[in-house]
Amino acid sequence: MAILTALYSRADENYFGGSLRYIQTGNTEKAAKMIARETGSELFRIDQKEPYAADYKTCIAQAKADLKANKRPELTSLPENLDAYDEIYLGYPNYWGTMPMAVYTFLESFDFTGKVIHSFCTNEGSGLCDTVNEIRKTVEGAVVKPGLSICGSDVDRADREIRKWISENA
């Protein structure tokens, strides 16, 4: 069976250890590409139909409003189904202690019974929070393995950490 790496990532202005800067490729996307190379998995981007603003402060305000409203943003596309995949690597940034609400839209769109989910999260110090348990609650019937927290500022140097996590949770 094939492996899928599904990711929600954001470029534009991002927070890096106390300062803001613009990036062309989001941290989660960088980590997802490393995982895809290591596992031979296919990539799927979870993109909102109405993306958040490019500037960081507006983006986090929008994300917080969506969280408070328990919103499920519409996505630009979804895979037709996940039948061909028995393992899914799921990547996301930590937004307000949880996953972006668009990731919930993705998860709630499929039956994950019997699938193995490996979650990875980019952040600047907040870690995974309770996202692994949130995934377990959202995708009943899936086997949810221990997640990986990657500091966004260090993602370009995370190859070894990612390889170790993959090998320990295979």
C-alpha cells in the first residue's frame, strides 16, 4: 500500500523565535518534503479556499476566530478517497494550541478506520500540545502513533530528527 503525506502549511510572514520574516515555503511543507523523500510517500496539500492573510498578526487573529467558532473552512480540494493508503503522515503548524481548523476539515472528510496516522507539528516552542489526542478523537478507528514536534526555526536542520522518528514509529 502507498503512503500519503498530507500537510497544512503557510508561507508569507511567519514567527521565528521572537521576530517576523517572510518565507516562500512554509516550515511544515519543508518537513513534509523531508518525510516524503524518506518514506517515498505522495504529498497532498491541505489548502483553504479562503487562505489566511499574508501578514502574521492578521493570520493569527483569523485562525483564533476560526477556532473560537469551531469553523471548518472549505478546502480547495480533497483526495478522491484514501483507499490506496494504509499510512498517513499528517503535518500542521500549531495554531493556538491545536491544529488549524482546515486540518479538522480534512480529517472529518474521510473514514480512517484501519489507517495508521503519524502526526508532525511545526511550532516555535509550544510543541504538539494535545493534538495527537485530538486526532485520535477525530479519527476513531485509526491507529495514531506518537507525534513529532519540530521547531520551525530549526526545520532546515531537522533531517536526522525526522529520520529517527520515522524509524522508531514505523
